[in-house]
Amino acid sequence: MSELPIEIKSTAGRRLRQGHLWVYANELVTPPGRLGLAAGAQVSLSCAGKSVGRGYFNPNSLIAVRVLDRQIDAVLDEDWLERRMQQALDLRQGLADPTHARLVHGEADGLPGLILDRFDQLLVAQSGTAGMDAMRPALEAILRRRFPRSTLLWRNIGPARRAEGLQETVEVAWGELAELHPVVEHGYRFWFSPRAGQKTGWFYDQRDNRQRVAALAAGRRVLDVFSYLGGFAVSCAVAGASEVVAVDGSAEALTLLQRNAQANEVDQIVQTRHGDAFEQLVALHAAGERFGLVIIDPPAFVKRRKDFAQGNIAYRRLAAI
């Protein structure tokens, strides 16, 4: 390990001591482009001559350094990565089904830039940073040891990689990958496309919400807008909804939604509408359609500060309709 100390400004040092894990490019005493360091290089950080941690660097990103460890002597090698991975896995042992879960969630698990979802024997990983790309060989070695019968798919796509100046790729590291793969949630089976779906293919973060909302659905007519693969729609139908109308702009997603409804024997209850969500809502209102339960789970309309005005308008339009 070569020591590459970088001096940061006092505002950044204060924030890191409070628990933050990012150092922005304008918080480095020396501008990133003058440091002569490659994207993904491991660095030590100091503030006023005192060490504040170690992380990895990217001169091409607004977030110049992401902190991995606050110990000045931390060796960020495969052993370190395995210990950090074990901590993340230990946290998941209390889950009802750790074989279908998010195993690593970036900074929350002390592994900035890494998302890892498990779908039984399929692992879907996303690296969003140059530093995590550099750790990929060590990470793959760990995953091979821990999940020897698995398939590993890297879905390295999305705005985070573009912001880091990285190429977007989708590739199988090992194993065999079918076009569609099942995920089990609350005892029900859903199908998704690992290669072509959104994010890692399935939104585990909404699992508890789907269960809570489904508990309200019995006997009601339900509208699910931005339905994607039908996590909410099918869950509500299974829970006893009288009818479910699912709206999405992706014909491919709605085709899978219909398959998921069939797989859970509620295809007679679930109907789909393909088109722009705003236009579909206006049309439903004009037709006098009424629902006892409405679910709206839109994409992020505000991803950056400059998106706030337009995003706020979009959210208000949804609420008004």
C-alpha cells in the first residue's frame, strides 16, 4: 500500500468527523487535477496535519474522495473488504428471508459505490464509482468463496457512473443467466429481467411498503400508477382487491406484470393500461373512474438541485390529478 496523503479544508474535516463520508473536489487544498492520481486510487486524508481517514479518489467526479475507513493505518485490501462484507451480511441474518435481500447498500454498509442484491443463487451487483471498480477483483474473489453456486451479474449503469466519468456495462462475471429470473416476496413469486430491468431488476426497498399497502386492499378497487412489474398491484390483488388497474409507460414491464399476475393466480383481477402516467390519470378522471386505494410510486423527478423547480411541478401535478 502506498501512502498518498491529501490535505482537505477544515469544513470538510469537520464534516467527516461528524460522520459524513464524502469530500467534494472544491474541498481539497490542492485541486484534484494537480494531484497526479488516477481514478480509483486509494488515498489518506489529513486536515490541519491530522489524519481523518482513508478512502478512494476520483479526479473526474464532483465527489473527489469517498471515505472507507477512519483508521489511519487501515489496509484497504481483500481482507479488509471481506471483513466489511461480513459485517453487512451479519446485519441481514435477522431478515425473514436473507436469500432474497439487498446484501450491500453502499455507504450504509461502509462500502461506497457498491450495491449487491441477492435473488437466491443470482447475485446482481452495481459499481457506481471508480474506486469500487478497482476493488472488483477482490470483491469477486470473496463472492465466489461465499456463494460458490451463484451467478454474478454486474449492472454497471446509471447516472452515478456517468457522474464518475465511467463507462456503462452489463456483463455476467460467472454462471448462467436466464432471460427472466424469479424473486420470492412474502411467499409470492415475481419474475423480472436481470439484464434489462431497472436498477438491479427488483426494488427490495419497497418490500415492507407493498405488504402494508396490500393490507388495505381487501374489497377495494385499486389503482397502481408507475406500476413497473406489479409489486404493489399483484400484492393488492392477492390480498383481496376487487380489481386492480396498473398503469406504466413500459410495455415490456406491463407484459411481465401480467405474467406475475398469472403466476399468482390473480390475472382475472389485474388489468393494465400502457401510456404516459399523467395522460392516463387525466383519462381515468374524465371517464369518471373511482378507486378505493391509489398507489403512486413515481421515478425521481428531482435528481439534482437544478431539477427542483420542474420536479416540484411534476409532483404537484400528480397530487392535483
